Amino acid sequence: MPHASTTLTSTTPTSTTPTSTAEPRAGSDFAPLLRAVREQGLLDRRIGWYAAGTTANLLALAGTVAAMVLVGDSWWTVLLAVPLAVLWARTAFFGHDAGHAQITRGKRAGRAVGLLHSNLLLGLSYGWWNDKHNRHHANPNHVDKDPDVGVGALVWTQQQAEQRAGFARWLTRNQARLFLPMLLLEGIALKVYGFQDLKRQAPRERAVEGLLLVAHLVGYAALLLSVLSPGRALVFALVHHALFGLHLGLTFAPNHKGMEMPDPDGEGWGHLRRQVLTSRNVRGGLVTDWALGGLNYQIEHHLFPNMPRPHLRLAQPLVRAHCAAVGIPYAETSLLDSYRQAFRHMHEVGAPLRSAQ
């Protein structure tokens, strides 16, 4: 294993996609990287940064609602569904960070932040998201353990595709071209998943989450119906949730689709290999960081889930150099190319079904 100082000071150009898999190494390849990250304080909480960010987001949400009230019952109000969808995505990013214990040190305070941003403001279940997302982080792209690559409306392996029948088979044949239209339904689907998950939760957790989910629906409906006529309110809600789902979907799609998928029957990978080889980073500046909620640093986020969002870009040079030193490919590409790779993977998965027509 390279010495930590050597591992973290080399500079090697990044590759756009991983082209090979490094051989397993004795010991932990992750340990020196973790030590260096801790020494630089990159796992320390940024409570002030998050306080400022969440406050600014809440004020922006309040300003958008005030604008809706001022414009009143007009089709112009429907245009405000666009900034509201963008701000809802920001809210979801804060809920995501709270679930990873990035914002607060205490679990109770973190849950309170998560419930506020997820259940009350968005109508999404914090408990459902945490359970699903933690399983994804533990085994990314593992077909038997990662819920994000399980069989659903879409499938992610040709073996999954071959088991499809009827309408699902047609859907899989065309899933690459249907992906974007399907994302327009995701904003509503996320609400449904949250209510469905309540039966899994413990009674006390179920009561709190269920109450907040209902409070969100009542408040959202009351706002729209007090400002808009029923017809315009319905159009606003549909446009708003369609754009919200599209935004979230386009944020998460580049992260893992088309990347390595561990063999369920093969030997286990260590933490470094498991997280790096299944993840893809997206290049960009501050605008990309803001639009994707820091998830464009997907490799760093998967290696250090509780690392505060503003530290991810600071950790990137350390991670990239360490991967080069231990011989693990580090995938980083542009936003457009990340979509191209994800769509190509979905298209290739459905290829055998198209050829069998």
C-alpha cells in the first residue's frame, strides 16, 4: 500500500469512464484516504453554512408563495411553478444532507431538519427515503441489494429485461426514450411511496411522519385553492410536480447508471472499490454544484456520506490522486456526457427485447 503522503499528492488526469477494474489489494486501500480527509477537517460539520443555506431557501420559498398571492388567480401564476420546483429541489437536497448526518451532530436534531424539509415542506417521507437511500449507499449498483437498480418501471440489466412480459416488456424495449417523460410523474410518485411506507414504520414514527405528510397536502391544497380557481390550481400542481420530478431525476440519473455493477456471486469489494467503481462525477463549476446539490461529486459523497456538502469539492483532489495511486479508475465527465452514458445503458439493456420482436 502506498504511503499516505505519496497517495495524496500525486496528480493524474482523470478518465471519463472506467475502462478496467483494479485487482484486489491486501489491507485497506481506504484507510490512508480517510486519515488524510480527517486531518484536513473535511468531516467537520458546517453548521453555519447550512444555517445560512436553509434560511435563504426558506426565504426564497416564502417569497415565491408571496408572489403567487400577489399575482392572484391568473395563468401568469402558473409560471411561478418553475421557480417553486427549483426551490423544492433545493429543499430535497437539504433533506438528503440531513439524512446523512451532514448538517447536525445529534441524531434527533438531524431528524427534525429532515422531517421539516422532507415531510412538511415537500410531502416526501423522510423515513422512507432514509431506509431506501442507506441501502443504496451500502451496496451501490448491486442488483440484489441496491433498491435503485431493482426491477421497477425501469430495469438495469439484460437479465432483468428478459424476465419482463406484457406491457412491462414493451416499456423495457423503449425505456431509454421513455425515461424523461416518466420523470414527469416522479414528483407525484414520491408522495405515494411515502404514504405506502408508513405501514413499515414503527407506530410512533408512523404517527409523526403521517401527520406531517397530511399537513403538507392540506397546506399545499389550501394555498393553491385560496389563490387560484380549481382548474388553474390543478394545472399549477401538475406542472409544479412534473418539473420537480424532472429536476430530481436529472440530478440522480448521472450518478450510477451505466457504471460498474458488482457480480452478486463474485467476491466482495472493499469500501473504496465498491463506491468508486460504481459512481460517476460530473464536471462543472459553482452553477453545477448548486443545480445538482453537490451530488455531482458522487464519488466523494459515496466514500464519505456524512461529509458536509461544501467540503466535497475540497476532497475531490485527494480522492482522485488516491485512486490513481492505488490503480482504481476515477470516472468524471461532463453533464451532457453523463446523460449520454446513462441513456446508452438503458438502451442497451432493452436491446435483446427489440431484436426479438
